Amino acid sequence: MNTQGGSRRWVPALGWVILLAAPVAPAAVSMEGEVALDYYVADVDSEGFEFVDTEFYVERVANSSSFASGPLSLAGWFTGDASPAGEGTVVAEAPIGVIPGSSSRLDFSDVVPADDATPGEYYVHMLLQDDDFPGTYEDSRTLSPRLLWRGGLEAVGPLDVFSNGFGYGVSVDFAQLRNNRFDASFTDDIALTLYATHGFGPASSGHTLCSVTVAGLFAGDARNQPGFDCALADIPNGEYTLHLDVAEAGGRGGYSTLSGSDVRFVGGRIDDGPGDGYVYVSGALGPWSLLPLMALGLAGVFRRSKS
């Protein structure tokens, strides 16, 4: 699903209760503990069309009343100001279901397809809503930092990763690093993070391989061939897809992810091999494993020359 969600106005549930003079006592439901929302490009098809997902997490959804709640759901709600009550865009919703009175739902998480928001800068809110009362919410959390969606820092591909140092390090190349900010601001330093996942997904679902920090950029500026070298962290053996995450360090410059080749990671290393742009491990007799054999051979040559 990659259509634009409509702009709506959300009000606290109490507002509708007052307006409607509802005689039934509502359940008192709320979000408690950690609340998180991740909004990211989850997949890209063969024609370059991108699909967006939203990942919801709430540590505890509590119903403190003696009444069962209505059918509950979470909504990702993007607005232009800090208050969730007002005009905005709902990008995704995740159903929770009914919670009996005086009980809770623990560690709720769900990943759902999301609408692709219009490029811009947003306050991001998580809304807990009773689906029997559309346009209202029972509880809300405003998350930080603000999201600069498709309008901030961008890495322009293709992403090329070449092994060096016998596969324990890599050279990372891509065409351009851009600052697409809409204002005239200079970014803070920019963090470039190479990570690996089993397919597409956010960096939190995979393994960080290495990260470097480079100087910031003025809005509208670009830096050509901003590649870098780095040593790789050791990750579990397996086949992965490489991605480059670009984010303003400690700022609001947004972030972007550039996806690259598939790799196979074995024994703490990768190295180049045959294939169409892919990276493979060469096998058990890699360069390091050949060093003892080379040393023995050189020692034999040295003894024969002495005799």
C-alpha cells in the first residue's frame, strides 16, 4: 500500500463524549512504558517503486476501568505542529482488539504496510483509539525527534562495497551525498552507517557493520564521491543485504537508506568473488588460512639454500 493518507482532524475522546453526552461510562485505556514508532522504506520492486512500513511498539496498553474497552487500535499520526489534536495525516493503523476491564495487553508490537507521506517535516504521534468512535483518541504520545521525510539527507547510488584487508574491512562507494532540506540550514555532522539485514528493513532489524562521521552540508548542497573505508564488525555467519544509512548526528536532518548488493559473511569476513555485483566468501582456504602454508614453504626453501 503506497497511497497518500487523507488529512483529518483528531480530537481527544473526552471531547466527543462531551459533545455527544454519551451516557455509557467509557473504559479508561492508556499507553504505559516504552512507546516507539518506526517508519521506513521496507522494500523496492524491480521498477524502483518503494513500499513503506510502520512498526508499532507499546510496552503496556492498560484498561484501568471495570468496563471492557471497545475495539482498540494504534495509529501513526503525522502533524505540522506539536499537538496531536488538529489537522494531520494518518499513515498506518494496527489493530489491538478488546481489552477486558482491569487488565492489560503487554508488549504489543506489529509491522503493517503504510501510506507514503508527502515529503515534509512532521511531528510524529502514536494514538490509541477506540474504533467505535472514529476521529477520536483515548491516549497519545508525541515522539521525538521530528521526522523529515524525503526532504533531508539523501545518499544517491549505486552503492558499491568492495572488500579489502583480506575481507575484514571494506571500501564503501556511492555517487553523491545530498542535503535536500527545505530551509537554509546547515546540518550537524553526518553519520554514515553500513549495516546488513536479511532482506529489507530498518537498521534495528539487522547488524551494524561500521559507521563513520563526516562534515555537514548546507541545504541544497551535495558532495560527490563521498566514499569511505572502514573495518567490519563481526556478525553471525549468513547471507545478508547491505544498506547505507545516512543521518544527521543529533539533529533533525532526516535520514535515508541506500540498499546495495547481497553478501555472504563467514568467520568474521567477506571478500570478493565471482558473480554479478555480489560478494562471496572464497571458501575455507582464504588468505589468512594460507599464511601458515606459505611460511612452511619459505622455511623449506631457506633450509635447502643453506645446505
